[in-house]
Amino acid sequence: MRFPISLFVLIGSIALGCNHKLAVTGSSSGTSAESLVDEKATPETRALFQNLLALSKEHTLFGHQHATEYGHGWAGEENRSDVKSVTGSHPAVIGVDLSGFSGQPAATVQKEKERVRKTVEETYNRGGVTTVAWHFNNPVSPGGFYWKDSVSLPAVKYIIPGGQANNTYKEILRGIGDWAKSTIGKDGKLVPMVFRPFHEFDGGWFWWGAPHCTKEEFVSLWRFTVSYLRDSVGVHNFIYAFSPDNRFNSEEEYLQRYPGDAWVDMVGIDNYGDMGRDGKYNLDAAIRKLKIVSDYAVKKGKLAAFTETGLESLPNSNWWNDVLLKVMKSEGMRLSYVLVWRNDQHSPTHYYAPFPGHSSVPDFLKFYNDPYTLFENDLKNIYEVKRQN
């Protein structure tokens, strides 16, 4: 039995069930979405922002990358996820990726766009939330999205305004924008999405990473990307998320490549290194860094999220409560969601969420049943804001 969410008792209709906490309705908290990057954001996008902001005061949505596209030993099955197989509910947040939207033949790109569109629309129709990563294949050299010495070119300086490949980048962004404007729910509305480009930019493993472009070039890239999608292509269903890796220890360091409050809706952090990777745990550091992100969000009226984390293969069967939940519940942090990485369909070891029979299932069910965590079945009308008279 999951427990009531007190925040919504007075502001919306409540429907309890025997296998989930509570159906969460749209908030009438009066929280302003004026800080959204896009003043023309759709009503559903604004509602998602406001409801995530309100929920983060007492709860955090659980997310899983590629959760409904494939999982441990399977792919492409309708209405399936490993998380649902364990708990009875999909994750509240589903991660997708635009990695196949460029750098491939046109027919392949179109097929990929249709496949990802289907996932996004189905998530919205069920009442879940989509977050969009972009493992962007290098648009000016071979090497894919990773930086490969002697192969990769530092593409950022080529694709920003004034660069020789800026028109190429515009064409790629038009493709993404047209796709975003084609994602329509069964209610006829554009599907809101958290768009998280150029993540982990403080490391050197991606071609947009800090060793491969200046601070000024990165800021120019971010601002141009947002402005071109919003103002030139007319995308109004994105919430823009900024998410470095964990290579900072102060707000000043966190903001070293920050493009400015006018260009970011959500601040996040990707952190595997402090959370048990290679057997190394530094929970104090994880809490301190996440608190920096949360505090900045609260101060600036933005969303905060634990945008990526996880422990590959989950060798620690109590990781969900002893590590993840402990970190998230510390210091009164306000986190809209936490997302763990994918479960590969082929690899026997590359997975980050449990599946039936895994040793961490009991601990994950405890995590699922904690009133702090929200899954898809806990969400109702997250794209609506109910106003009080």
C-alpha cells in the first residue's frame, strides 16, 4: 500500500489504489512558470514545469533511460519495461535519445524519428514524462559522438554562428524542431519534453566537452541552439536542461560554462562516480554536489534533477535505499526527477534497473513503496494546472 501525498489533498481530486501511492493531480499551488526559457511555451509544457516544481518539495519522480524501448533480454514489446515487470508501473520519467537524428541516410533518420516519436507519444498518453538526451554524432568529422584522438574535429567552433558548418547545424536543428512539433498526444496537444543537449560537457569524452571548446564557444553553442529551436523553428514544447558531470565542488565551478538563467529551465547533474562506480562510494560528495544544484534551482526558480546516475549490474543489492534514496533525501533537496541509465537488450551485465529475478528486486520494491518516490502510476494530470477560484 502506498501512502497519500499530502501536498495534493487540498488542490485536486485524489484516487487511491491498492498497488500504488496516489494518483497525483495537477497543482494549483500558484507557482509561476515565468522563468521558462520560452515565453510561448504551450500550456501543457508550462503545467509540467509547475507541477514538477510543486512535487519536488516532497517527492521525486523515478526515471529510466530507454525503459519502454528495450530491456534486459528483450526489445520492442508493447507496454513493457523491466521496471513495470518488477513493480507493476512504468517509471514516471522515460528517457529517449536523438542520437539517430543525424549522420545517417535520410531513410534511416526518418525511421528513427518515427520510432522515437511513437515512444514519446505513448509515454504522454499514459501520463508519463519524457526526457530527451542527445548523443549528437560529430557533424564535421568521423568519430560519432565520442571524442576520438586523430579522428574527431572540435566541432563546436565550426557549428556556432560564424563557423563554416553553421548552416549544416541549422539543418540538423530544423530536423529536430520539425520532429518535436510532430509529436502529438491522443488529446491533440504537443507533447512536452525535457530537452537535455550537450550533457557532461565538463568531461572530455564527448566532442563538445571542455577540452575541445572554449567557455565562450560552448555558451554560444547553447544559446544558439535554444534560440534557433525556439525562435526560428518555433519549438514551444521543450523544457531546457543543463547537466554537467560531477566535476565541481562549488556553485562557482558548477556555473563555469552556464549560459545564463535566461537560457536554462532545469539544472542537473550526471553522477556515477560518487555513487559506487568501480566500487567507489563517496556519498558525502554526491550529497554536497546535488545540494549545490538544488540550492541554485530554488534560488533561481528553476527545476533541479539528478539527470543521470546508476550502478552498472547492481552488484550492491541494497543500492536503491542505502545509496540512491539516502543521497536524494538528504539536506532537504528539491529534485524533480532522478534517472538511471539503460538496460541493454544484449549485454548480460550492462543494466541499471532491476528485472524479475535480480537480487536487488526486494530493495527496489522498498524504494518503489517509499512515499518519496513517484512512478508513472502515481501521476495524474501532470500536464494540467487546476486554478483555484
